[in-house]
Amino acid sequence: MVGLVGSAEVARWFLPFVLPLCFAAAYTDLSMMRIPNWINDSLGAVYVILGLFIMPTWADYGWQLLHLPIGVALGFVFFSAGVMGAGDAKFIGAAAPLVVLADLPALVMIYSANLLAAFATHRLTKFTPLRSLAPSWSSWNVGKKFPMGFSLGGTLAIYLILVACFGR
């Protein structure tokens, strides 16, 4: 695996606040095909508020915070191209400050594997009796669309857990 340079201590502080939001993003996207704004706003607020106290330096805090508008812009490009929904694009922007730029290659690998696993899991469940565990989920009935929050939330959670365990 590509080396992780994110701070393990910082990731451990973020995890208890971020993991429930990752779960909520995945669940709401699976069940309603949307990621509510409160999840994205809360995710951004976790970095803005908690980051003030736990980031190693003000420079680190500022540079990581700069990832937010860049992530929002990147998400907007994907949304405009029809690649993903608006909630997914906002989730990317809100999650961006939590990712160290040097860890981007690792994040892409995690996302790629997670997207394939999430897609396969969703489609396997959709077309088997397992679907009866959550029969009212909207994501079963949207044709070829896929709830990207399932993969995005999982990717952020896996990344932070890996940094917490193997980061510097």
C-alpha cells in the first residue's frame, strides 16, 4: 500500500465525529438516494471546529482547510458532468480537509477498491432475496443510478481508520 503521511493522532481525534457521519451518508443515500445537507455541513464543521484544536500547526490547519473549496469545485465539476449527485459533490468538498494531500494516491486506491466493492454489494443485494432486509430503499428502484454516498462514506471511514492505525 502507498504510505500514509497523515497524522495518526489527528485521525484518532476525528474518527469518533466523522464515522457516524460517514455511516449516515451511506445510509441516507442507500435509503433515499440523497445525502442531506446537515451531514455535509456537519462534516465540514467537524474539521473547522475540531481542527482548530488538534491540527499540529496553524499552517497545517489552513492548508487542509483550503482543500474544502477545492473539493467543492471538483465535486461541482463532477456534478455538472452528470457523474454524481449534488449531495455526493458536497460530501467530497466537506471531506476534503480531512485528507492530507500527500495521501491522495492512497485515497484513490482505497476509493477505487471501495467503489467496486460497494457497487457489487449493492447490485448483488438488489437482485437477491437479501433485498427484503430493506425493501423500501429508494436505491433499488432508480435504474442504473448508484448511491455514491455508500462508497464515498466508506472511503472516508476506511482512509481515516488506516491513517489512525498506520499514519505517521
